[in-house]
Amino acid sequence: MIDKRAGRAATAAPCRVTVCRGCCCGDAAKIPGVDHTGQIPRLRAALDGAAPVRASECLDVCDQANVVVVQPSPAGRAAGGRPVWLGLVNDDEALADIAAWIRAGGPGLAEPPGVLDLYAIKVSRRVREGLEG
């Protein structure tokens, strides 16, 4: 269910964003032509303080590099939101779409832009629990 007050809910307790920077994600040899070093600062700037962004060691979905995980805020989780795993996030347009969705409330509180369906990935329970636990 989408909460029309998502903007207010998002400011109370934000989503959390994890960007993989392990063995493959962030590697110019694996994915040339991407400014991997600038990706996290650009995402932080696009979010403008709406959610913390952290880098993580390998999230074990190397075939989907670069991987971004958006964890719902407490309000989003209460509304049914669950962590959303996004793969092949290798361009600034994807970062902008992710940031806009998070600023609107993120998982459970706002519908993601339709284009993010192209980036959504399924991961094993073992991998999911490694990040959530």
C-alpha cells in the first residue's frame, strides 16, 4: 500500500542504501567506462541527506555488478516494504531514479519508477540474510 504522506514519513526515519564495493562491483576492469569512484558521492548528492549511503564488501551477486540495496525505513517496513536489490546500476540515470524513489519514501511507501523494474534482481535467502542480519 502506498502512503500519500510518504515525503513526511521518509524524513522521520530514512531508508538505508548499501552499495556493493567488493570484488567485482566498483571494478573498472570488469565494467569499463563507469566512474566507480564517483558513484557513491553522486548518489549521496542526489539523495541530499534523505538516506544514508554506505559501501559494503562483496554482496555475492557479482554477475549483477554494480549492486545497490535499498532497505525500507521503519515506516516502509511496517507498510509491507522489503529490501529491494538492484543490479547493473552503472549509469547516472539509474542513480537519479533510485534517489527520487527514496526521497519519495522508498520501499513500502512509494512506487518505484517503472524503469527500476529493469534493475530489480532476486537473490538467495543466504545472500539477503547476510545483509539484513
